[in-house]
Amino acid sequence: MKNLLGICKTIDWFSEKIGRLTLWLVLGSVLISAGNAIVRKAFSSSSNALLEIQWYLFAAVYLLGASYVFLRNEHVRIDALSHRWSRRTQVWIDVVGIIVFMLPLCWWVTTVSWPIVYNAYVSGEVSSNAGGLIRWPVYALMPLAFALLALQSLSELIKRIAFLRGLGPDPAESVKEKSDEERLVEELRQQALQDVNTQAHGAAR
């Protein structure tokens, strides 16, 4: 199990890097969108290629960010019932969900979408819009994204089994980060303690 948890760390590190990359893709999409809008308004000109790049980047953010969202435990949950159950029961539900639904789904989407990517690459499929882009790169996002999600699913499965066996921390707690408000409260608390200590030292003199 220790070796498997080591593999999980590598997968988690990779998903973290992919997630950080998507932040830059969002910025790129915003800059291209703004530049295209400015050119269209100022010079009455536009580019279908730039418009399609925006769509490609949006698709990349949406698809490639899935494994990062799973890593951070920020995916959508239906908590109408699960919040009433013990943490171990919730983790067991995660384990069953990953094995029965997530991994088969990732396998199915990857195997079904890959031939579409291959055919688009071989045929040189291009957008039907004038000046549009080739299609296979955006098609390739589908099998790539679900392969990454499958890897992260395996990591989450291993971490949850380790938790159930008492060999690892709760995966949901290990990735939880403090919000901006919590960090601000912590900083104010530390500042208040420093002020109290300073006043105490001054009074002692």
C-alpha cells in the first residue's frame, strides 16, 4: 500500500500541474476574446480562426480541468442523504462509485472517442468555417481528458482504500485549503497575539 500511495502522489502532482495550466488557458481565452472584440469594433474585421481558438481553449479548460477538480474534491455531489452518514460510509460510496461508474465511463469514452481523433487526423478534417482550424486537436481533448480523469480516479480509489484500512488520511481533508476569509482571520488572530505580547513586554518593563 505504501508503494501505491507513492504512485498516488505522482498522479496527484501531475493533476495539480494540469490544473494550474488550465488557469493560463483561461487567461489566453480572455485575451484572445478581448483582442478579437477590439479588432472587430475598431477595424470592422474578424477572424474565424481566433473565434475557434476561443472554443478550443474553453473545451480544454472544461475537459482537462476535470482531474484537477476531482483531486481537490470540488466536483458536484448530491448531499441530500450522504451528509447524514458516517465518514467511512461516505468513503465506501466513493469507492463503489469510482469502481462501478467512474472508471468504466472513462474507459468507454476514451475508447469510443479515439477513433474519431484518428480519422480526423488522417483525413485532415478542417472546420467548415472560412479560415477555420483543423479539428483533430480539439477532438483529442476528449480521450486525453478522460485518460487523465481515469488516472486521478485510480489515485482517489487507492487513497480511499488506504483510509478505510487505517493506512492513510482522509482524502477529502488532505486537499482542503483555507479560504481567503479563513486566511484573513488567521492573519488577524496572529497580529492580535503579537500586539498582546508586545503590550505585555512593555508592561513588564
